Amino acid sequence: MAQQPVNQLTQQELEFVIQQTSMMEQEFQNIKEQHGQLNELFYSVINLLPTAIWVVNADGSIHLQNSKSLEINLDLEDIDTVNDNDTERE
């Protein structure tokens, strides 16, 4: 009985790998779709809030703002921000 080289897959093993890869790809697509739906829900809730909201990155750029914040003519450069690097933790 001749032994197969260790680095070669049998037809059955190859089919199994292909099947598992296909299942993983489908699961990834499902997760991606769910993430998109959660993102939409999150932004919908943020926009329903009666308070203006800005989330500002450390470099001062706006990461997120809701519709109420767009109604306010505010220059965020005039606002003093604090980040974790500015304060010592006790």
C-alpha cells in the first residue's frame, strides 16, 4: 500500500475544505449584513436624540455628529477638549 505525501489532500479532504470555506464566506456575509443593519439603527437613534451630539477624534476631526448638531453654527476648534492623554488616572 503506497503512502500519500503528507502535503497532498485527498479528494474528500479537498471537498471538505471547499465546503467549510463556502460556509465561512456565507457567515461573513451574514455578519456584514447584520453590522450594516445595526449601524443604521445606531445612526437612527442618534439622530432622534433632542440634543446635539459630536464625537470628535483626537486630531480634532469630526467622527460623528447627529442632525441636531447640524442646526447649530458651532466651530468645534473653539471648544477645549480633553482626552485620556491629557489627564492622569488615579
